[in-house]
Amino acid sequence: MKKTVETVRKINQLEDHYCHHCLIKQTLRRESKTAAHAYCISKCSVGLQIKQWGNNLQ
């Protein structure tokens, strides 16, 4: 349980620090939420790190 809480905390920190003010994400979301999501999980270094942490929760 402690590992899960720590992992979620790290994901939230990354998202708060990098994703909320990301200009690329904001621009892509105007075009398509799907495009923004695809970029974040496949090309963005922070998104890839968040994805990796998320996979650790499974």
C-alpha cells in the first residue's frame, strides 16, 4: 500500500510540475484530446515517465 501511495504521489508531482502548463499539450488539446493524449504517452519524456510509473501500479 505504501508503494502505491508513493507512486501516485510521484505521478502527481510530475504532472503538477510539467503537464499543467505544457504549451504543447494545450495546443494539441485544442485540435483533439486524442492527439494530445497520444503525444503525451508516446513522445513526451515526462509523459513516458508518468506512463512507466503508472505501469508499476499494475
